[in-house]
Amino acid sequence: MSPAQTTPTPVPMPVLTPSSRSVSSNSSPGSFLESVLDALLKDGTVTQEQYDTIILENVNTGRPAEQILEEKHLVSEEVLSKARSKVYNVPFVALREVGSSPEALSAIADTVAKRYVIFPFVLNKQTNTLSVAMKNPLDLGVIDFLEKKTGYRIAPFFTTLTELNQEIIERYAQSLSSEVTAALKENAPASFSKGVEIKAAVARNVGDTIREAPIAKIVETVLGYAVKSRASDVHIEPQEDKTRVRYRIDGVLHEKLVLPKSVQDAVVSRIKVLSDMKIDEKRIPQDGRFNFKVDKEEVDLRVSSLPTVHGEKIVMRLLKKSGGVPTLQELGIRGTALKNLEAASIVPHGIVLVTGPTGSGKTTTLYSLLTKINSPKVNIVTLEDPVEYQMAGINQVQINPQAGLTFASGLRAFLRQDPNIIMVGEIRDQETAELAIQAALTGHVVFSTLHTNSAAGALPRLLDMKAEPFLLVSSMTLVMAQRVVRKICLDCKEEYEPEQVVIDDMKNVLGGLFDGWAKQNSAEGGNIKLHRGKGCDECGGTGYKGRIGVYEVLVMNEKIGRLILERRPAEDIEKQSTEDGMVLMKQDGYLKVLEGITTIEEVLRVAQI
């Protein structure tokens, strides 16, 4: 049979014409759009007024009711898809909540999946059934084509188009699943891909199981994809009946692969060998590291193992050796915040604190500061856990608690090294806090981090660590809090008009800053346009690519000092700081939303405090 005979022509969705439309709520579902609209009216999702408006616009313009419904944002994409599912008795699936096996993905080629906008997610070999999420599950031509092509009975599912496109791009990206499936079928000796090299910390004699080609190839493929997709972390997580692989890309975890349970131990052992960890020790956590090279890009991997009820979980942090440290402007620090931070960094003494949760980019900000002020005229020493970036001209020390080298003992030793600038990775306890204050009072600049939710919250936190209020006032120069948000992908960026409730919220949060922005951009009284990413191949269907920080910078002054001496709460300190001109993190995020850098959803995700 020729390709022309086997490839079906996609069957279009039925479209209502004004003349054929029936507005009766109990009419037979002679058309998809009519029946869905009626269903939404019946369950109260769409009001009678909204229903009548859509019907009228449909009759007047001839445009499909679904299109009108979507443009007016009356219901979400998921609600609309679930309504379709209910009307046509075809099940709905939330793809973000289900995994996909390499076997299911390998049953349908990525070119076919992208052409017909379909995604296979479950293969049941007992029933010979392949479950497929489809743009149009009513398209019998495509279903028949897939059944002939795969040899499986196709079980169609409704889902949202956004999620469907995203899963197709993500799961098929760089053929990760198909590569692993192919590796599992290999029986030949180990053979690494061209341009890919793994260097173990220490070579050791291991069993054939973890040296054989399939396992080596799987690990190589998983790590290679991590580098190419700009992942910061790789999670290999054992489940009851499978092993899932997740990548943290732009700060958000994405499930990319599901491995058979049978290869879990071998994959973990392979990684432990490369990391110079004990492969026979599975009862306690372990740490290790090794290097991974893809083409000319070399990456240092920090590896952590953790025993769980279903086996050992592996987390690998990727630290690129190339690319350098970004500038403060590249991080997203600007305006008054940038001026205050730069001014604080050249003061000959005092403490500069960067606060935020784990993974918020605190260490990167400190590295950027150190790079800016680094020169042959100053002696800079750092105490880190671990040393993430190696910088020329700076004396970097990694703590070693087993050997007695802690933040406190290291800081005490630093003071005998004639330093000008000291960076302490984190203030964790009372002793480190006291030593940092003493160092600042004796003529040193101290950079450090602290885990608090806001800039104002850092000062009461230090008081809780038994820091003396009058010493804290004398030593503190500046506190900066930060979060990291994803940037809108420039390749699929689009403009849209937000709902009025969103605009009202932004005006309320920004206050006078909104008026200033509107005046500067000639947007007073006009329609406010925001931006978002549609999702494309470049961003993996997420609509985001890259990250930028949102910040708030608190400068120590006499008024703030008085509040500290009175041991006032963080709320009072923050109120005074905003009166002094501090831009809050949420405000900085909203300004970046107005400028089209990120989305309102991203800011609320990280800065809703």
C-alpha cells in the first residue's frame, strides 16, 4: 500500500453555521460547538447572558462559538476540554499528572505526533491498547491510521491543546525516550557517543552489570540531555513500579523520562561509581562529584544519594565551567537597587547580606559582586559549601566539618589572613553571626547569605541568633532579598490584554510606581498590554526561556537602626524602608511584567509573601 493510501486526511471539527444553530438547551448534539456551549450553560459555567452574547456574535460574524468563547476568556482551556469529554463520552486526561513510558513514545514517531498533534502516554501490552491524547479525538481517520501504523488498538483522550503541545515538545525533545529505549535493547560492548566523555574521579574495578552498554548509554543520554536543555539539576527518583527522571529547567522540575524498575539499581550504581561513592553502601546518604563533557562544554556534577523506601534517590547538580559569572545588570538588578548595592560594596567595612530560600540565586549574586570589586589591590577570601564557581584572583576555601573546618572556624582563621573582603557562604548559627559582626566592626567588608523571606526579616532573624542590637546597627550596611523568575521566551512571545482584576491588583501593589510607568510609556487611561509565551521548540513548549531575579534592597539608616534597637518586628522595618524608597520584590516583579520580561503568574509563584 502506498503512503498516499495509508496517510489519512485529518477530519476537521464540525462547525456550526448561524442557520443551523439551535439555541435550545435540550437539543440533540448535532454539532460539537453547540452541544459544548449548551453543556457549559447547563452546569452554570456560562451564564445565560454570556451564552446569548456568544450566540449573537456567532450569528452576526459567522465565527465559531468556541473561538468567541476562548477570546472572551469566559472559561479555561481545561474546563472547555472537560466539557467536550463529557458531551462526547471520550475520557479526559491531565497529561501533567501522568507519566509516559519510553515504550509508549517509541510506538509513534515524533514527526507523526507533531503532524497530527497527538501524544501517546500509556501502552498496555496485555490488552494491546495504546492510550493517545489527541487534539481531536473524534478524528476517525487519524485513529484508523495510527492503528494500522502501530498495530495497537488506539484509545483516544481529550486534553488541553496547550498541555498537549507542551508534552509533545518536551517528551520527544532530543529523542530522549527513544534513545533510552534503543539503549535498553543494545547488547554490544559500551560505546560512548562522539564528542561525549565521562571522567570518573577515581577509576575502580566494577562489575559487568554497571559497565555494560545499555546502562552506560542510559546515564550518558540522561546527562547529555541535561546539558543541552540547560538543566540545573537532575533527579533520578525510584517509585514503587518505575524510576522517573526529572530535570530542573529554569527553576521548575519537568518529568522527561520513565525508566523500567529493572534498571534502577544498575543506573544508580553507575552514577555512584563515577562519583567515587561506595556502591555497596545503601543505608546512609552519600556525596560525590565527577566531570561530564559534551562536545567542548565541560560540566562539574555534584552528586547526592539518599536512601528511600523504594531505593536510592540520586540528585545531580550541574555546574558549568564555562560561561562566566553574570553581571549585576544581567541578573536583573537595576535602578536605585543597583546604585545602593554598588555603593555598599565599596564601603571599606560593614555587612552586606543576601537573603532568600534555597535556589533563589543568592550565591550567584555574591559572585557577581565579588567579580565587580575584584582587583590586585584587595585580598578577597571566601568560605563556601561547596565552591560552585572558581574565580581567578580570589582565595576560595571549601568547608570540611569532618576535619573541623566550619563557617565559624574558617571565619576565625580568615581574620589572621589580612583580608579586605570576606565572603561567608551562609550565616547558620550564633557563633558565625557574632564573628561576622566582629569582622565588620574591625574594618572588613563581609558578604554573606541568610535564609529569610524578606529583606526586613533578616534583621529580627539575626537578633534571634543573639546578635546585640547596637552591634548589629553599627555593622550592617545593606540587606537584599531576592527570588528568581522565568523569562518569557523571545521566540514565541505574544501580546495580550489582561483582565481588569489583574490590572487593578497591579495598580494596588505598585501604587505610585504604576503611575510613573504609565506616564513614561504613555499608557495613562489606555489599554494595558502584557506579554506571555505561546510555547515553541526553543523553550520546550513552556513559553519561558532563561531566568531573571526580582529584588528588594534595604539600606541601613538612622530610622531603621532605631527600630532595631527597639527590637521592632519585620513589618515595622519593612514599612519604614518603603517610606525611604525601597521597592519591594513583588513590586519589582510587577514592573518586569509591565516591561514584558516575565509573566504575572511567575511573579505570584515566587513573590507572593
